[in-house]
Amino acid sequence: MSAFLSAVFITVAGAFLANAQDASQFRPIRDDAELRQWLVNMLVYHRFSPEEAGDVLGYSADKVTYESKRLGVDKESIKVRRPSDPLTLLPYPGGRHPRIGFLEGAVAPQRETKFSVFTPWDPSSYVVMDLPEAIFSNLGLTYLAHTHIPTIFDKEGVKLDRKEWTRNADGSVSLVRKLPNGITYRAWARAYPGEVRMELELTNGTKEPLSGLKVQQCLMLKGAKGFEAQTSDNKRFDSPYAIVHDTSKSRWIVHAWSRPQRVWGNPPCPCLHSDPQFPDLKPGESARLVGRIWFHEGPEIDSFLNRMKVSGWDR
């Protein structure tokens, strides 16, 4: 390819990816209550700039500032959390990419699979859970929460509807997505003191058996101060536990799922994976996986892991 054509290709591809990114993040707002909820989420908790919030809302930075003042968001502050209170769990608003690096592997990340969990020791630090990041089956890549490798529906030119987390009265979030071929998944997460409990359920709504039902579950560390180094040196993988410590080696984040098939991390992101696998499913059958995110303080992690291994959390 000539230098000229290469330059044209890069320019066009870059514009395409930028447009895909912008289109995936923009969400129209229905009313003031919803606008205020998202402004508090973005400006107060995630500490977005007005420009970042505007990318999500389709507003200018000046309009974000105006609406923040009009709705009293500028006077909001993060509520003091007691040790006995649940961790703060919020839908991730999008706009700001949840990765530091390997961005080409996650173009246009879909916010409807992502939620943030704020650390118990720093209300400005958070991890972002992708639930699920990807679902594989004997049919091929069946679902992907961003643009990278084409899914079976991408290859057919079928676009998926946008979804949003349902915020339930008990503080949990949930989402149900039915794919065009009848496969349905249900994701659920709820925060407790020191941990987040998660579930992923899959139903085979096709007319044929499904096998090879592997899932990627990604916990991204970009927003967690002290944990965001792009390295494997601060991580440990002891299936099903993916573990990271901060720079002081006194604070720990642990990610785990039942029925694990691969536990790993991607340093450029950086992230922790505990990737499970559903059993094979006949038409009409369903199966459920359970997961956890734990936050632990102490000079070592092994005693905590030993307690978790006998706690029955994965049932």
C-alpha cells in the first residue's frame, strides 16, 4: 500500500472509530430527575469534567455547568460511608474510557455492561466491572461489550439495542438482554460491606444445544489509586481468584467467579479476569454463575483467601 493510501486509510479508520466511540457514549435524557441522577453520578462520584459529562449527555461543557447549578448538583457531596454500610455501586456512565491502554482492543465500550464500585478506603477511587465483557459459544463470539472482534451478529449486519442497568430498590443493579437468536442473559450485582456479589444467568432460547459457553469477566483498575500500574508485578492469580495489591501492599482487591476456566490479567489495561464457563445447555435450559469482588486491608492476603475458600461463596 502506498504512503498516500495508508494515510487515507488511517484517517478514515480513525474517523470511523471516533464516530463509533461517540455514538456508543451519547445518551439522551428524558427529564430533570434522570439528568440530576446522571450529573451526580458523573460530576460528584466519578469526578468527570464538564467536558467528559457533556460527551455523554450531548451537551456543551457550559450547559453541563449550567444544569449542574440549576439542579443543585454543584452543592452535592459524597455521603460519608460507615464501615457497616454497603460499598457504593453505581452504573458506569461511559464517556471516559475505563482502560488506560490497549484501547484499540475496546473501541466504543458499551456502558450497559459496566458498573463502578468505589473502594472502602478512598471515595474518589473506583474499579469498573464489565459484566459480561464477552460470551463465547459453539456458534462463535456471541456477545462483546465493545467493538473489536466481530460477533456472530456483526457478521450478519444485525445491531443490538442499547440497554441500561435497572436500579432496584435494594440497591442492586440488573439487566436482561435477549440476543437476536434467542439466547438471553441476565446480569445482577449488589454491594455489601466489603464486597460485591454478582450473578450471570444464561438461557438457551435457540432450537439447538449450546456448548463452549465461555465468559470473559473483566475488572478494570484505571480509576483505583495505587492499583493502576500497568504491570503484573502487583497481581497474583490463584484460580478462581485474581488478586491485586496497592503500592503499600496493605490493601487488596480480589475478583472471582464460580466454574473458572481462566484467571489472568492484561497489564496494559490494567485489569483482573476471572473467566468462568457455563455448562452445556439444551434448548430451554438455563444456568447461573456467581461472582465476587472483595476489598481487603491487611499486610497479607492468604488468610483472607483461606477463609473465602471454605465460605461457600461460589454456590
